[in-house]
Amino acid sequence: MSITPVPHVGVIVVAAGSGTRLGAGAPKAFVGIDGRTILRHALEGVFAAPSAQVVIVAPESRVGDALTEALDAAGDRRDLVSVVPGGTSRQASVAAGLKALWADIDTVLVHDAARALTPPEVFARVAAAVQGGAAGVVPVLPVIDTIKRVSESVVVGAVDRSELSAAQTPQGFRRDVLDAAYVSAGREFTDDAALVAEAGYSVAAVPGHPLAFKITTAADLERARHLVAPAPVAAPARLERTAPIPRVGIGTDVHAFGGEGSLWLAGLEWPNEPALSGHSDGDAVAHAIVDALLAAAGLGDIGTHFGTDHPEYAGAHAEAFLSRTVGILGEAGWRVGNVSVQVQANRPRFAVRRAEAERTLSAALGGAPVSVSATTTDGLGFTGHGDGVAAFAVALVVPA
């Protein structure tokens, strides 16, 4: 019988969160993505990485479930697995995991189970950086969104994103560094890198991965489910294609007049026109485009990603919605081909600003072509009565 060599790397998988924001009625790590839980997917990435002791920190009531998941995922590494109950905070849970590490462990990786699709190469990259001499290491991605400083719903300035990065996990540390930082911690930190930095140690950065996103909301869970969904059954040989085919989606949106401030439509401000009401600026054209793009890519709808549970989009204009949608598509492997949108309304009169609207919407979509047409309904329906605006969009997305 072979004996697994004692590793010098330990991975603490933090799976003790309640998942309140996910709203799935169970601790987050035990919510299903497909036929497997978030925790199980996370562990598959852990065990596909180089050999390590693995300590799962789970809610006390789910320790048995976590052990079952871990043993199933571990294969012939079962002797490297243990599960401990978590604490009342993330920091307390990591501390519990640290206590369960063997004395031989000199490199510690702390990983959030919620980053369930993190590829194994990220674990290897972080561990190698620590073993190469870094006290602490964080995988990061560059920030692609435009960042604004906002005070009481008012934009007060821009933030230079050239120095900003989004931190991911696993975060890696020398064992002695992380132990010392936890002993000296006098308050709660949002992640272990911040705790280690506060203790006076330097933290290095290595490239992260787009698949290492954190499953926090229902939209994140839907995105994960889309990414792990099985590929379609292959077509007969005569229909085989050498590359994925483009996809088309449709979107509609309607808003009534009656909002405050100016009218915003097709990404433009229309002075002296009545405003549309809505959670954001009521721009039915932009919202229809978002729905069409998300539908084409199979990524939900505007309510999933920009609904009223996202207060940061209150009062936002087309550029914020469209540029973020381009980002969501890119993360899922798609880019915008082109968009066509029709506006139905008695007012405003689009003819004189059609080209301007097309340029504005195209710029927000990263340069993808956008065509806009407008019509009335000859006095029929709520748009014909002058009560509001309706928009209908068709979008083409292509593999990135």
C-alpha cells in the first residue's frame, strides 16, 4: 500500500458563510451549481492542483456534509483531508483552519469556497510565489470598469484605475507570517492579505483568472451555472462547424413619463422633454439593448444584473449599463457583433439626433455598430397616447 508523502503546502478552504445575499435558503457552499455544490466545485480545483493538506472550514451543522464532499473529491488523497467547524466571522474561521494544519506545513493558501471555479493553475502560481520568497501573495485582475467616488448619490470625482486591481483567492502566505499576523490582529479585516499587510509584511501580486469570480448574488450563481453547463450535443457531421456560431437575442423595455430631472434616452440628454421614471434614468433604449445582449449570451436579463438590489445603478445612465454588459459578456467569452434598436414614442423627435445616438451607444459598447430607428403607433396604445416610451432591440454576439 502506498503512503501519500507529507506535503509542505496547506490549503484552508473557507466554506462557513451563511450566504445571506445569495438568498438560496442554505449555507452558500452547499448550494448546487449543477449536480454538484459550490463546495464540491471548489474542491475539484483544489485537488487538481499540486498535493497539499486540505482543511475545510464549514458551518458546525454541516461538518458531516462537508466531509462527504471532500472525501468524494479527494480521490486517493483522502488522508490529506479534514473538516473543522467555523467561527462567528471569516477571520475566526480561518484561525480555526490554521490550528488544524500539520506542523510540516510551511506554505498556507487560504481559499474562499465561493470562488468555486478557480482553475488549479492559480493555486500553483500562488504557492510557487510564496515558496520563491514572498511573505504573502494575492492573485489579482485589473479593474476594467470606470470607477467613480460617490457621496450621497452624487459623483464627486474619478478614480485612476491604472493602480487598481481586484483581489481574488487563494491568497498564499508563509506559515510563520500568517500565524504571527493572526496573533497580532486587533480587528476584523476583509481578507487575509489586508491582515498580513497590517502586521507589517509585504504582499506580492500574481495574475488571477476571470473564472475565479466570487459567487455572492443570484446573478453570480446563474453565471456559474451557465459556465459549467454541458456543451450541446454535437450536430451531424454534415452540419459540423469549425468554430462556435454567433447568437442572437431580443430585448424590450418600456418606461412611463413622470420621472424627475431631464429625459435620458439612447444615451442622450433631451432638454425640455419630460423625464421617464425608473430605478435608473429610465432609458428604455439602453435597457432594451442590455436585455438583448444578455439574452443572446444566455446570461439572464437586466433585472438579474442591474435590478433594484443594486443601488449603485440608481440614476445611472446608458454608459454605465452598456459598458458593464460588455464586461459581463467578455467574462463569459462573448463580444458584441452589432445591435439594432427601434424606439416607439410620440416624443422626442429622433430624426435630428439619430446619428448622435448611434455614436453614443456604439462608444458605450466598445465600438460595436448600433443602428437606431424610431416610429410612432398612429395614436394607438400607451405610446400613441403619449404616456411613455417603448424600445425593442435585437443583438448579435459572437465568440470572443
